Amino acid sequence: MELAKTTWTYVEEYLKRSQTLIIPIGSTEQHGPTALIGTDYITATKIAQEVGENLGLLVAPSLNYGMANHHLGFPGSASLNPSTYIKVHLELLEGWISQGFKNFVYINGHGGNIMPLNCAISELKRSDNESKVSIFNWWHLPSVREYEEKHFGDENGHHATCGEVSLTMFTEPEAFKQIESKSFKIEPKSHHWPLSPKEMKIYHPDGRMLSNPGLSTAKHGENLLELSVNEISEKIKSF
Ligand SMILES: [Zn+2]
């Protein structure tokens, strides 16, 4: 059930049987010339909504902006600084905790969010409160990794990956009608990290990072969605 499509009275009743809230988080950032700027929140939102349906849990609206400073050189990308991102999560969590929510399950679609989100949780847990927070970076799930390794191998890459692009091809077929798919050559590069926006454009001029999204298909996306939803649902049930 989507939190945004319920009423406060529904949530009050829900809290009597469950104190769990699923929170999808992503980013609004370029994903190379052949994939969507909303990729990271589109994937996280879809997985979160299906997990919520599976388990009868409430799903918060996705946080569609993330920590993506290195993408700012590409038009359309948006980013919150780590310090802002930490504050946003702390303030959202503190509000929900004050109402009785205790268990928070983040479903994350963007690597840049991991570090500041972990910082936010560390700050939250500085005080003795009963809240429990778990984070699922869906592309790190063992079943997803195994699938991507088998079907995409080294061409999956680190950004605008075959896996995430496939998932959006499955959920957003209309958007992909406007985009011509093409194959890319992978050119391995070593560099320091993190990169500034200017450095990102020097090392990864078209925005991909070692990926060949030309291998992506909606069918792979459907399979990856199912694997992610099943694995995350099983893990939540075992908590
Ligand atoms: Zn992404």
C-alpha cells in the first residue's frame, strides 16, 4: 500500500498491527545517452511497491533526489550535498518515529546515497531509540549479482548498468520509444574517487561508467524485478 494514497486514519490503524515503513530512495541524474535520468528512483520505487504489496506493508513516497554531485556536469542532473542528504533523512525519520513507526526498510537505487544514508542512520542511533533501519541496495543482492554476471558479465558496468537500464525498460516502455538503443565499447580507466563534475566528464564523457547498456532488454528487467522483490521480501520476513 502506498502511504501517499492512504489517509492518516488508515495509518493510525496500520500502526496497531505494523510499525514498518518501506522507503524507496533514488536520484535524478544522467544515465548516459540511452537511459533515463530518473532510472535510480524508478527502479527503487517499483521494487519497493511490489515488496509492499507482497508483505502488506506501507511504502513511503520515494525520495527522488540523492547525492549525485559528480553528475552535475550533465544537463538535468540534480544533487543534494552529503550534509543536506543526512539532514533530510534524519528529519524524515524523526517525524515518523514520533508517530510510532519503528522499523524502516530503505530500498535504494543509487550508489552515491549509501555513504550519507549510513551517516544519517549512525546519527539516529546515537540516542537510545528502538528504531531499526535496514538498507537494501537492490543491485547488490546476491540473486541480482548472479543474474547480471551470467547475462552481462563485465559489460554490466558501474553506472547506467545493463541491469538498471533493463529494469526501467520494463517499467517505462513508453519513454524508451523515444530513445535509440545502441551498443558501446568498454574502455577501462583508473582514477581517484570521488570525482568533481568536470573530472567525471573527462573520465566518462558520455556519462556511462564501464557499461554497455546496449545489452539491456525489458525481459531482463522483468526477471531482475522478480529476483529483487523475492529476495528482499524473504529477508524482511526473516527479521
Ligand atoms: Zn543508476
